[in-house]
Amino acid sequence: MKIVNYSVEGATDYGFLVDRTEFVPRYFIEEVLGEKIPRDIKRLLPDIELRELIKASLENVKLERVPLSSVHIEPPIKDPRKIICIALNYRDHAEEVGSKIPEEIVFFLKPPTTLIGPFDSIVKPGIAGKIDYEGELAVIIGERAKEVDSSEAMLYVFGYMVFNDVTARDLQFRDGLWRGWTMSKCFDTFAPTGPWIVSADEIEDPHNLRIITRVNKDIRQSSNTSNMIFKIPDIISYLSMVMTLEPGDIIATGTPAGIGFTREDGLLKEGDIVEVWIEKIGAIRNQLISIK
């Protein structure tokens, strides 16, 4: 199952992708089932029985399709309670920034106002000058999780999407000092996501997916999720000991080496297009713009 969130003339809804160019809107399936399908994606995620009915309808009933090109594709989850980002989770990335390899999971939060869709523009803040990209695999939580064991943690995963943890490096390091992640990563539009959610049953092994980031078609990051230091079950278990994870929560699992900050002339310039692609999921493409 692939869920795409979209809007038409300001009205937002979601549907189910049937190929890379068409989807079936939620309300079409609702009519076939004669059963209400929640308008809020977060309420659908934990309802396994309803999801199975939807899946059967998509497979067995001839349903009207809508071209993706006729709608604006929104972030797959527009209003999560939490966006949790794992830091330094690829050894080569930790090494490239001169950081010690973490012995324990390190994380920070981004506000939901950072979220934009897979093809929306990243807006450069007026107070920041050095904008960077970080291509990542994101996990979508499907059920409430509190103090879960790593052996059961994957049962709480609904699916996956692509994530770009955009960062203002000049605000992360200021006056020669480390200023932390909060301000540098929390600007509006600093979390492009999408292009849709791919349910966990469609991805056999989330720890064996190629991930590539391009800037203006030039490959900057090329890795595999197998290179994560901390795997998804351990991340979920650890976070669930700290906070209650809820349906729709987003966990960005970290970025591999190749960020712009470590390259000569590698940071983003106005007009640059960043593409993050993950195998079996798809790609997001976002242009950096300035509002003057």
C-alpha cells in the first residue's frame, strides 16, 4: 500500500497509489466499502482491519483513478505530533564531520512546521546563509508504542518515506562554537518529505535500501541503509523508553556521508535542486529559493 496526501484548490485529502502516475482517492474506496475511512491519516494507520479491506478493494475492484499530475502532492503526514531525527547514525558521516562515533542513540526534534511536500520549495531564511541537505530514510509509526522491546519494535512501523533534513550550517556553528541542532534545523520548509508512504509489507528489508542524494543531478550522497549504526528496531525501542510514540510520528534515521558542509563549494545556492532517492520508495525534488 502506498498512501499519497494531496490537495486541490486548498482542500486536502489522501488516496492510494496504483502506479507511479495515478491514485485512487480515499472517498472512492469509501463508496465501494460503504464504510467510513478516516479523513485523518493518523487514525487510519493503526486500523489494521480497515487497511486490509482497502487493500482488497484496490486489488479486486475496478476503481476510478485520478492522475497525480492533476493535484498538488502534500507531505505524506502533514501534522505529526513529533518529528524525531537521529543524529550521527552513519559511521562515515560521523567521521566526515569529525565527531566521535556514538555509543548511544543521539536524537533531536524538528517541529511539524518544517514539513513540505516532495516537490515544494525550500525557503532560505533571511538570517541564514549556509544551507545544506541530508538525505534520509524516515519511518512512520503506525501504533502507539511505549517501552517496547527491540524484538517487537517493527510491529509498530506502518511504513517509510524519503526525508531531507535541511540544515543552516552557519547557525549550527556560530562564532566558532557549536550551537546545536534546534535553530539550524527548525525553519519552515526545512523538512521535505514524500513522495508518499510505502507500507512496511512492501519493503522486505528497510536495512538494505540504496539512498542517493543529488544536487543539480550531481551525486553527493550514495550509500545504503545497511550502513546505519543503530538499526530501526533499536531506535524505536530506545525512543519509546523516552517518550510515547504515536501513530503518524516520523523518525528520520540519519544521513550518510556526503553533506555539502564537508565539500568545497558544496553548500546549496539559490536555484539549486536537491533530489533524494531511496530504492523501493521513490524520490523527492526540492528547489532552494529566497523570498525577498
